[in-house]
Amino acid sequence: MARIAVLLEDRCHPKQCQGECQAYCPPVRMGQECIVWGEGGKPIISETLCIGCGICVHKCPFTAIKILNTPEAAEEEMVHRYGLNTFRLYRLPIPRPKGVVGMIGPNGIGKSTALRVVSGVERPNLGRYDAPPSWEEIIRKYRGTELQSHFIRLSKGEVRSVIKPQYVDTLAQREGLTVGKYVDEAGGDSAQALASTELTGREGVLLSELSGGELQLAALARTLATDADLYLLDEPSNYLDIVHRLKVARLIRGLGERASVVVVEHDLALLDYLADQAHLVYGEEAAFGVVTRPMPMRTAINTYLQGYLADENVRFRTEPIVFTTHPPKAVAHRVAKVTFGALEKTFPRFHLTVGGGSLQKAEVVGIVGPNSTGKTTFVKMLAGVEVPSSGTPPVGVTVGYKPQYLRATGDWTLRERVDSLAAGGGFDAELFARELVPTLRLSGVLEVPLTELSGGELQLAAIALCLGRPATLYLLDEPSAYLDSDQRMNVARLVKRLVERQGSAALVVDHDVYFLDLVADSLMAFSPENADFTRARGDGPFSMREGMNALLERIQVTFRRDEESHRPRINKEGSVLDREQRAKGEYYYEAS
């Protein structure tokens, strides 16, 4: 077990502090140079002299230091390190000659770095950032392993690889570039790739004019149009609705029949469906990541949910994530909290109709359906952001609202924003400090300006600002966006716990089936009323079984529940269970 020291340079502001890390360091006080100032004016921490007391971690006003032990990751297993006091990666995923290999783990622990190393974009330095090894040394290091032959081919330039980028929204910054030209740059069969991703007819549209989902499909189309031996797909489901996620999963499975594919994905139901085996990745965000040996897909996800790696004797979650079936609540406990009548909203090219319904006390209602069917419009009408063309939203209802698209403005830090809301009487600062900060792990970003937060950090901050408002009705639009699997499950349990304890109600729009299965008691289903999506309708709430059946029957997919973890699993098309459930009309299987 090795001790490592990590400095988060983007959070370190030596001109705005008193050098507390060095001033309070016990070895420094004893005359040892455990912490010295580097050329850039930022501290350099000696991992050899560090005694692991953690004083610098707690004294740093910007929470910019991490002192950690790496469990079961010996230094000889280090694959890559960017510099002194920076992130390090241990072990690598192993691409198969054909088939799909998944990677599961939180954000910030090296999955994207692993993809770059496996693809050859980044040569592994084995931790020697100041004196990188030659290919001969790297190959010798992995002698006798499956990675040896892979690195031999990489060193000779014999591996044609392509990476689908994680952040597809940056494609919109490529001014003047159309979808057709972008996909043509791959040099392959762009017409077939566009057709498979349903972008035929959009070739002349500028990337800057595409929605997030269309940008994702364009990035996938370019990847599919590339003639390669190794395809590396980083979070291919971002921005996609449940319909397109399943279509993309089928494309990736087909790709795996002729080439090697490695996929990083946080939608575990999707990954379970498209991959054959997976590597878990555990560690500490921005500090270190450890890639496990490959496991069968079912075993990998169940181990991930359990939070314990028996082979390595590592526990990376304090308590397991448990899925349960959704029996109807007892009639005696069903008390209507919010009732709404039929609502309509008309736009120049779209008309939405939502039937009336009621939300029960302590109930979380999920909202499902394809994109462009009015889910966000309905939530905005309830939040008072959109005025209905017909009907009246609930009156006398206090609302906590987290919108779909987040944009931070001004120089607020999260703490300043909370203090401002609390001073106005519209925010529970005690709940925020006691429960929201630790559950959502926001302690490290309280003093960071909201404009400097990453997409995932901003999402968590927005969820906290929503749930911290005392409200009758909470509205959360796509809260799982930008979040990793752990964060999604933490948010699901938090929302459910707060709603039940406060006796309020919540509506949650999302596309992640695991997230919805954990958070929702019932569902509203939205669907198009015509082929060109100019008219749509929303109905419900229904029971989870009825609501998911309505959605899954439309997209012709069946689910079962895992016998061990009770999590939803997508059936392979044409399997015995798939045929039996279709015959019975049971698309969303409920365990008895």
C-alpha cells in the first residue's frame, strides 16, 4: 500500500492563502522539506517524507490537497502518471480481438486516460513522467500478458483505432462544419453511417445547430464510418433518450461482431445489454484509478452494486445498492398532494396535450418517453416557467425546480448562493449542510465559482439548490445528465428519502432505467401522436409496471429482473424470455 499526495492545481490559489499547507505540516516544523514551493508558486509535496497526518488537507482553504493510500495497487502496476503530485492510473482494460468490453466506474478516476493509452494516443510512461520509457521497455514490462501483443502492434503502428469523444457538445464549436462534412472526414462509408444513426437528410445542417442528442449521433456516425481495428466509445448514451439509447446499443453490438470495442458507459442497463464483459475502475477522483481484471458482464455489475471486490479485498462502497420491486402503495397511505387538470401547450410547430392527474403524498413520479414529446414543456408549465395554452397548473403549490439545461452566471460560489437564498427565507441551510453536502459530495466545491464547475459538479449543485427549498412539489428535469453511476444512485436515494420524510411529491424526467427504477414509485408516459412529432401526449401517473410496459411495448424491448440484485436487465431479442414476455404483454418484468 503506497501513500500518494495529489495537488488539484485548478483549486490551488497560493496568492489568496497564507501557505497553511506548509505552515502546519509536522515534518516541515521538524526541519524536513516535506512541502516546498515550486517554480509556479504552488506547493510540491514529498510523498516519501509525508507522514499521512492529513493536516494540510484540512488546513487548505481551497480543499486543493489529497493525501491517500492506494489499496492493493502496487507501484509496479502503475501505467501512467502525468507529473509530481498528479493523477496516476494502475492497470489497463484488455481489448478482445472481437466483442464489446465495458468499463464501469465513477468520473475522474482514469477511464478516459485508459482509453487513450489503449488506443495509442497516449504512450504509457509507467509512472516515469520525467523519463518516459521506450516501447521496448513497455513491451518488456508486460511480457507474458495479453497486453504485450497489443503494445507490440501499437509500437509498429499496426493498430487502427478511433475514439468517440466524451464531450460531444464541444463539436458545436466547430464553426461552418456541416454534419455531412464532419462524418466524411472519417474516410469511410458515411452514407451508411448516417443512415444507421438516423441522420440521413441532415447532412447539410451545421454542427452548431444540432441538439445534444444529434451531436452524439453525429459523433457516433463518424466513429462508425472510420475503418478501424479498435473502437473506443466514451459515454455514447449522453443526451440520448431511451429509444435512441437502445438503437445505439444494437449498433455497438453489431460493431463488436467484426471488431474490438471498448465502451465507457454510466447507463448500466445499457452497458449490460451491449457488452460481453467489463472492467470495474475504482479509486479517488482526480487522484488515482485502479482497473480490475475483466469479469463477465452480469458479475461485474452485481459486484459494482455490492461495492466489494472479493479478489482484491477492496470495499469501494459503504453499503450496497439495492433494487426492489414496486408493489402499489396501500390505499390507506395514498393521499393526494398535488392535483392538476388537463393542460395543453401550442407552439408554431408542436402541440402538447397532457391528461389530468394527481401526485400522492411522499410519491416520486418518473416521466419517460422519447425526446421531443413535451416532457420538459410539461414540467415548465408546472413550474410556472411556461404558461399553458389551455388549462391551469396547480395553484397554492410551492415548487422546487431544477431545469434541464444549466447555465451558471455571475461570480457566485455555491456557498454564497446558498447564503443568499437562506437569507431570503427560501432555503433550508441546515438541511443543505447536514444532508445535501455530504450525500452529493459538494464539500470540495463550496468555495468554487459556479462558472468554474464541471458539468457533473454543476448538476449536483443545481440538484442541491432545488432540494434545499422547502416545497410541496419538486421538479427535476434530467438530473442524471453528466453524473456517473455512483452519483446517479446517490441522487435517486436522496430524492426518495427527502420526499418520503417531508411528505412532499416529486416529478423526475430521465432516460436512465436504473435511476428511474430506484427513484420512482409510478410513471407518466409521453409519446408522439404522429410520425413527424408535431403532436404529443402525456398521460398518468401509472404504476411502474403499467407505465414502463406502455413505453417498452412501443419500442419493442423487454426487461427482466436479475435474480441476485433484482436490477432491471434488457432481454436479448429473440431469447426465450423475450418471446415469453412479449406473448404475455409483460415488457417490464416484475419479480414475484
